[in-house]
Amino acid sequence: MNDHRKITNPFFTGIVQTYHKDYDVTLPIFYYDASSFTGIFTAPTDRVKARMPFPEVSPLEIFPGRSLVAISALEYRDTDIAPYNELSVSVLVSYLRRPVTGISLAWQLLRNKLQIVILSLPVTTERARKGGVEMAGYPKFLADIEFTEKAGKRVCVVSTNGNRLLTVHGDIIKTGKGPIVHARMFNPMQGIPMVANLYMNQLEFAQTIGWGKSGIDIGQGHELCDILYDLKLSRQPLVYQFCPKYEAKLFNTKNIIDI
């Protein structure tokens, strides 16, 4: 089925994939069927800036002194590395350019070309964790990530060894065709700045601005919880994104000099 879609789906055609035996992964990785919901919170810029992995990246501000932190619950139902779930905590950033409050953010959003830094990335399979950490330097760790639906909401619970770390919920809302988004992800590997490209074709997508569509409940006893408490996030997200169906391609992480 996957090979057929690689040939017939224009989103995946024209790309050479390479198999890496040691990690049982084909790069770039294709995601054929996925869903997500995301709350984008504001946080004090000084708190966010303190967590940037290298000085070349700066958090984008929506208001003076307030930057944006996205918490995304992701369910990958069909991929080149088998199904798995993931939770992403990321920051919208500018690389090498000093951002202008509001304007730099609007420029990225209008072009659907984002620059991000990932602060934490729990996943549900060792295959996804090992390749992500050792080949790309992503801040991945193994966790239980479960999705449920109730009362018109999607609910995601992240836990380790029975200890709840985070609960995220988002409303199930009406969607239409969304844009193709290009995210450039910056992260350190062996202390060296690296970059990877992610393209998402949002087949079903909706976005709302304002409070009330999503929220989080932070647990305790893990670095993920410590990061979220330390960021002092807004009580509710400023923006909510619901994407019950999308496809994606994640390209190899490489040295920034090679972009």
C-alpha cells in the first residue's frame, strides 16, 4: 500500500529515499495518515529565550515580552516506521535574523513557512525514539501517549511508568482543506546546530483564535513537566489548530552549513 501511494500521490513523488539498516528507517520518512491538535500558548520571552539551544535562534514575539509555545498531540496511524504517537513542545523562532515583534511572526504564518525549536518530544515506540535521538538529536523519550474522544473533544494523556505527565484536550471542530506547511526545525546534536525540513499537507484543517477551544493539565515528576512549569504558559492557548487528517514528509537532519 505504501509503495503504491509513493508512486501515485504527488505529495510523495520525486523524492529519493535511503534505507538505514542500523536504525531500520527510510529517510526521508513518509507519514501517510496522521492527525493532530495543537494549542499555541504565550509565555514570557525571557523564559523561552533561556531554553534556546544556541544563540543563532531567537523566539518570535506576538506582543512585547510574550513569545509563542506550541503543544501538539500527534497520532501517526500509517508511516514508514510503523504507527506511533507523539507529543511535541516547540517554540516559534527566527534563525540568524533579529525578529521584529509581531511582524516576523506574521511573515512566517502568511507564507506557511515556520522555523521552530523543539523542547520536548515524547514518543511511543523505541524505533521512533532511537532514530530520532541518535540520527537527529531530537529531545525524544519513551512514554505512553493515549488518545480518546469524549464530549466533543480529543484528549491526549502522556505518562511514564503510570505517572501522568500531561493531559491535553482540544475541541473537535468543523474543518476544510488546509495549506501545505513547511517547518524548518533547528536543534543541537553533539553540541552542533542542526536543521531538518518537515512538510505537512493538511487535508482537513481548522484554526480558531481566542480562548476556550483547548487546554492542558500538567503533572509532575518529569523533565517535561518541569519545562512546562518553568515556561509559565498562559492559562489557555491563544490559537487552537485541529487537523484530523494530514500527510507529511520528514527529511534528514543535517548540518546548518548544508542548507
